[in-house]
Amino acid sequence: MTKEAIFKILLDWNFWQKDIETGMPRKFYIDKLTSFLKSGQVITITGARRSGKSFIMRQLAKSLVAGGVLANDVFIINFEDPRFPKLDTEFLDRIYETYLEFVKPKGRPFVFLDEVQEVANWEKWAGSFHELRKGNLVISGSNAKLLSKELGTLLTGRHLDLMVLPLSFKEFLQFRGLSVKDDMEMLSNEIAIRGYLRDYMEYGGFPEAVLRENKKEILLTYFDDLIEKDLIRRHKIRKGEKLKELLRFYFSNISSPITFGSAEKFLGISADTIQKFSQAMEDAYLLFFNKRFSFKIKEQDQSPRKIYAIDPGLANIIGFKFSENIGKLAENAVYLKLLHSAFSNPDIEIYYWKDDQHREIDFIVKEKTDVKQLIQVAWDIQQPKTKEREIKSLLKGMEALKKKEGIIINSEIEGEERVNGKIIRFVPIWKWL
């Protein structure tokens, strides 16, 4: 490919001659990445395919230009552009030479490599680029293991990582044109927010699906893309149908404890294969496996893990009917919010709690060595027996972990009760999210 042909492709992705589409701003990620840039380290942006990584990279690039960086000193390459031939480090060198020759950056450039896993041996190029201090490097990819393994070898302690999730509920509201700035605006828009919450749990927070009308078709396409590109092709999996069957099983059992042995009995796949497939799904950010809280590491490792999907909409479309499983989807939404909160504080860890009598608390939030929150999620606690059961489990956990307060997130009830000297707070999910 000639340098002139390469340059024509690059013009479509950069701010050198025109403004390019950057989508709706996602302030949390831009603020975080801006602070990372000051470190001088390589920045990696990871997350599920279609979660918004490319747009966030463009937003960061645009904010640099708006802040005074010359447009010619900002360089974006999208490696999923189908016009590029087979990608390797030799061709990557040619792309970068084209940039230097045609654009002539004046300062130390900011280089954005989008979906870098498409380039064979990219990590050697990135390591050399960083070591020679040729520029500031920002990398994105759709596989956690790929980036952590390869950069960990070459750049130990010299890269900062940020995971991008599909839209949080607060971001979802902004994308739908409802910006909630304070408690007064939240309360005055309660009915609208409740309606949007049902949309969020039914169709999820993948940005394109939120903004378009044909949501189901988009989500089904995402499912096929994620399966084919991030699992079957990348891991050279021959049992494609079995893998799809396992993922449907997981999506049908979100917010539930699962063991590889139980999945083996249901699907007729060996536990070893299930473990291998499950790790690949987790690396591709399709699923999260939440551990049981215990002070004993062995008990943590041997206990069932609760499954949560990267997006409630994807789980709902693939796994089961929305109306029959709204409680499970609500719990999944709460987990994603807690996960998002943990990005701001690396000392935070999330678990579930269960005692020998099978009384369970959905979420234990731990910071360093201290348990900070006990959170139960119960969609409908209007029935006295249901409410009593949820309170009883929460009280058992509070007693075991020596905590005086717990939270029950539910669909409607708000308030506070004192039981046996302990405080139970009831918070509507729309408000908590």
C-alpha cells in the first residue's frame, strides 16, 4: 500500500483537516484519562467491543486539541478499518512514517492506537516507541488478558489501565436527553426516570443501542460479533455452538451462583472446557464472576461464583424474558454501578456473602481490610414475608461482619427501620443508580 493511500485513510480518523465525530461526551472517562496523561506512562483503554472505547479516544484527542495541543501533534489509527491490509509491525512502521512525512508534527505527538490487538506483535512496537520516548501512547483493546499479558512483560509498572463499561444509568439518562444535576431535578423528574430505568434494564447501555430505534437487532449483531471476533476467532475455538450454548446459559442465569460442575451437568460439556470458555468470556468482558466473601482464601476459591453480564440489555435479549426476570436484571445493574465506582478507588473489592444456613447478601463492598457496605437487592418487597426474609439475611450478615447498617435496594420503598439496634435503609433503585 502506498503512503498516499495510507494518508487518505488516516485523514478520515484525525483532526488535521476537519472535525470528526466524537459522539456524546463521557466526562468520567475523559477526566480520568486526562489525569493519566500527566504520568507520562502508556495508557491502555480496555472493555467490551462496542462499549464506546473508540469514541472516548476521539473525545480525549479532541479535548487535547481544544486545550492547545496542535491538531498535527495528535495521531489516531483505527486498526479495524477494513481498508488496511494484513497488519503487522512492519506495516505499523509504514503508517507512522506516513504520519511523520505528510503531517510533520511540531511537538512530541500523542499517538492513539485503537483496537491494537489486530496488529501482530504490536507490543514490541509499543514498547520500543515508549522506551525511545517518541511520543505519548494511548492504546485500546477488547481483551483484558491480551493487553495485561503483553504489556506486563514489556512495560512492568509503566502503564496505567482504564476499563470502559457500557453506559451507566446516569450516562444513559444523559444520552436520552435528561441531565440530572441535583436532588431537586431528580425528584421533579421521578416519573420519567422510572420509565427510563425499565428501558435501561430491558435494552441496556451500549451507546449505539441507546441512541437507535432498532435496539434488538443491534444487540443481536453485537452478540454475534463478540462471539465470532473475540472468542471463536481469537481463541481458535472449534466447538462454536457449545460456546454459544454456554454463554446463553450464563446470560439466562445472571445474578445466580454457578459452578463449572453445575454447568457441566446442564450442558454436557466437560468442566475443563467450561472453565476455558468462561475465562475467554471474562477476558472479552462479556461476563464477570463475583466471589463469595470469606476471610479464608480457600473458601473463596471453592465457593460458587455469581454471574453478572457486561450489559443487562445483552443478557435480556439473549438469555430470557425481561418481565419474568426484572429482579435479576436489577441486581445486575447494581453490580455494574458498584464496578464503575471501584474504578475511582482501586482499594475497593466487591463480593457476595453467604452463611452455612444459605442466608445471602448480594453485595459486600470492602475497602482495603474494612467492610464498608452491605447491600441487598430485592425488586419487590411489598409482601411482608419477602421483606422479612430480606431483612433477616441482612441482619445475619451485619451481625457476622460487625456492621450496624445495611441497605435494601428495591423498586419503590424509601425509608429507614431500626431492628435489634441495627439500621436498615430502604432505597429505590432508580434513585440509588
